[in-house]
Amino acid sequence: MTEHTITIAGRDDTVTAAADQTMLDAMLRAGVWMPNSCNQGTCGTCKLKVLCGEVDHRDSPLSTLTDQDRADGYTLTCQAVATSDVTVEAADGGTDAVHHPLIDFTAIVTRVDDVAQDTRIVYLRPDREFEFSAGQSVSLHVPGAPGERRQYSIASLPTDPEIELHIRREAGGVASDQWANGTIRVGESVELSGPLGDFVYDPSDTDGGLLLLGGGTGIAPLKGIARAALADNPEREVIVYHGVRTCAYLYDQQFWADLAAAHPNFTFRPAVSREHHEGCMGYVSDRLLEDLSTCRGMTGYLCGSDRFVDGVAAAAKRRRLAPRRTFRERFTPARTRDLVAG
Ligand code: FES
């Protein structure tokens, strides 16, 4: 089968891609960082300019890669394959976090906990060492649905024996409903690929406090980030808000209470938007504005729906959270039916 090389302009990185391998997949497997988030062609994070050579955009949707983008030489590296040797521009951004190569592996389902309304935590024990950074995601090859993959944020740390995924049931979803709330069995073997995503705790960013804002199961990657940050510096200021609609969607309360008991500068604040809950009522954005006079000098990690992320980002910005220190992870509707991430 024909292989092609992908060269990153201005860097020494050159990787080889198989004929049917997406450019992003080839680069991540070679340990070469490229921005990515949804890995299904819908977020645009992986859009890069091809400086020379030919690519096939394959399933890239016009809503993400417009005709003008194509005319200007851009491609979605999570969808496109190289059809000749190519050179792409180096991506902007990225943190100093360690980037671990993408791998495929098998894991065994060890536990399934119902933790809140329509919310399950699934624990998976990998069959090999799986390195990732706190906050990243893994792609699940949905059992019983050939070709279907769903991306979930990892709530655990690489040092944990199991991968922890928080899965919110979406009616009819092939992963969240038919598998995670249907056919899933303890002892079952599942196929995974990872790590993925740029929502990454950066251990070199040690200045100031951390502001972690999660909506619904968007709290999942923040659990790992909070643990990683407090393991690095038990005295660091870490403030977590968990936004939910009703109390029935709150979970992991004891985990957060234990973290608060163990760390003097850690604070957990639930925010319930549509139901009276003593001391916790309201949207995260409103609570944040009421509680904090400034976020200057902090680093923010925001995860949830588009609406949640946009709302809390605006509030945090009003409190002087610097845009360059604001990291966002958005739930991305699957190109079929399910929800991915978180
Ligand atoms: S469009 Fe490629 S990572 Fe989202």
C-alpha cells in the first residue's frame, strides 16, 4: 500500500502515513503533537494549511471546512489523508504538557456505578500501560456497533489502575444508551484508542490558582486535573464549580468533600440552576461572579456544553481570567446521534 510522508514546516518532524490513515492519526501515533478535540470533523480544531502536496478531504463537512477553506489550502487533519508527500504548517498554541503517542488497546470493564440521574461511571482496566495527561480523552470503539466510536474525557489519572469514564445517557445513543445503559457487562472486553485532545493539565504551569468549571459530566476531566494539580502542590488554590440543572444530577459529592478536607486551599461549589438547593442555587456563571472578586493570575479549565462553556467563559473573563490561560473543552454532538466527550 502506498505511504506518504507528512512534514511539519519549520520543524524537524516528518512522519509516514499509510494510504488510508488520516494525517492526524499518523502524527499522533508518531508522538508529533497536532491540535485536536472532537476527532470527527465537527469542531475545526485540527484545521491546518497544506503548504505543498495533495490531500483528500474525505468526509470533511462543509460546515467545518468551507469551500473557501479548501480553496485557501486548508484541511481537517482528523479527516484528510495525504495522496502525495505533503508539508503542512506548524500549528499555533499547545501547552508545554507532555504529549503521549496515540495507541490502540483493550480494556476490561471492572465496574459500573449509577451515580446520578442518567449518569453512570464506567471503570476500565487496560491490558497494557496507557500513558496520558490529566484531562485528555479516549476513543471507545462502541461494542455491538461496528465502525462507531465515541470520545469520552478521562476522569482518572495515569497512575490509577483503571480508566474512569462518566457517561450521561442520551436516549437512543449507541454508546451512552444502548451500550453503557444496555448491554454493558462487568468482565466485558472493549477496544479503545487514546489519548486524544488538547484539554490537558500542564504541570509546568504552577503560577496562581486553578479555576475548574464543569457542566454536567463536563466535571469528569476536571476531576483528574484537580487531583493532578493537588498531587503536584497540595497547597495550591483550586476552585471547582459543578453546574447541574437539578440535584438529581449531582454526583461525586463525597469525593469533592474529601478533597476539600485534605487540602486547605481547595473549594468545591455545586451550582443547581433549576431547583432550590440550599446555598447552591443558580448558574455557575452567576455564582462565580458573586463569589469571586477577581480571577486574575488563575488558569481556567472549562468543560461542558457550548452554552455552558460560553457562559462561564464570559463570566470568568469579566473577573479577569486571562484568555491565554483559559482552556475549553466542549461536548460535541456525534455526527450520528450520541454525545461525545465528557
Ligand atoms: S474537526 Fe478535527 S479535531 Fe475536530
